[in-house]
Amino acid sequence: MGWISYLIILIIVVAVVSIFLYFFQERFLFHPEKLPKDFVFQYENQKVDEYNLELPDGAIINGLHFKSENPKGVVYYLKGNSKSIKGWGKFAVDFTLHNFDVIMIDYRGFGKSTGKLSQESMKRDALYVYDKIKEKVKEHRIIVYGRSLGTGLATKVASMNNPKTLILACPYFSMSKNAKRYLPLVPLGLVMRYRMPTYKWMKYVDCPINIIHGTNDRVIRFKSSLRLSKLKPDLTKLYPIIGGGHKDLHNYESYHRALEEILNSEGRVEVDREKTSIDFIRTKKKKK
């Protein structure tokens, strides 16, 4: 066969893959765990209440409220793309030990949550839950935390509100750009229904932004955090977890030190230009 025949075959293969991906991409992007309605959440040494929030379209978002003794605020935790809050709930201890309550939700089709999943519904649901939190807690006491898949949603929530701070763990620049690594020939701009453009939403975030990312992350490359950190450098602090991967950040002491610093921070520190070297001009040596 000549090169034209190979080109035609390649075009057909790409077209078939694109069509399949468009209609069935949820199977590739999400790995939900469904739970029976009577499942009882149990966590050692944690006080937790379960709630079901009915949304305007009739869908139910199931969530957990982990409680600390004397809460300084609330961490709104948006999880990754796998399993359910049954397993993710164990990470709430990383925040309750610093006296923060944690609100954690399952997306539609995950755990006990119901309803049809889409990028628009995920955004609406995340914002709706934040509004409910905001009814009971003042925004300067709310921290929005996103992990992996949840980083895009967390950024969207922060971009339309005024939380105390935004924490992104293993964020992607955009979901479609991350997928491009695996499908370089597929026109993902047309095919992807879950683009999650974190970089676009971040431009509208006005609170402090803290990015935590493992340098050996093979799922979402560390360079995505480097790119994101340059979008709003005056508001952003990047915490590289040396050697950390995508699923094991909690095994690194540096991750917990980063969380401790962020959670106990009073917010953005203003730099006094008159008392630092920020405006120093480098003098050039005169040529002899």
C-alpha cells in the first residue's frame, strides 16, 4: 500500500476513536464506586454526620461533615475521580487535627449520589454546595481544597466566590490538555466534553492559591502546576513534594508540613518594598 492508503486508514482509526471517546468518555475518566442507600459510614476517632442534599433538578448529592472540637473554619473538599467518599473520608483527619471541619461530597453517580453526570452539572453542584456552606459559615473561614479531578472544580468555586484560600493538590492545567498526552492525534478540543479548563478559571481567583504537587507524578505532570503557578504569581505559592507521585502524597511528611503551613496561615503576607531588596537594581561593573 502507498502512503495515501496508510493516511486514509489513520484518518479512519482516529475518527472511530474520536467518536467512541465522545460518547463513552465517562468510562475512561471516572471510576465511581456505588454504595447502597443503607450503607453506614464509620471512621475511627472522627465525629461525622452524613447528609443528603436535594438539588433543584431532583438529583441527590450525598456528603459527609467531619467535625472538630473547636473549629476555626471549614474545608470544602472536592475529591478525585475514583471510588467514593467511603475511602476518601479517611483524609479528613489531615484537616480536623488542625481544628477545621471538613465537608466532603460524592459527585453524581458516585457513592450514594444520584443524577446524570456532566461538566455543567459538576460545576453547578459544586457551587450549590458551597452556597449552602456559605449560609452557615462566613467566607473568610472557608478553605476550598481540590484533589486531582477536584482541582478544576475547586478553582471554579473559588473563582466565583471569596474563600479564605484555595488549595490544589495535583492539579491539571486542563483536563483536555492532560488527556492530549495519551491521545495526541485525537481532536480533543472537539471530542472532550469534560475540558475542565483550570487555567481559565484561575484567572478570576482573588484569594491566596496554594498548589501542592509531587515531582514524580505520572498521571498529572508536575509541570502543569508550574504553568498554573505563573498565572497569578502574586497570589500563588507552590509546594513541590520531592519524589511524590499522584496517589501517595499523604505518605510524605513534606505534604503534611505544607498543609500545616497553609491551614495555620493568616492569609496573604504583604511585602514591604521599602524594607526588602525587592527594588534593588543590580549595578554593572564598569569596564576598565
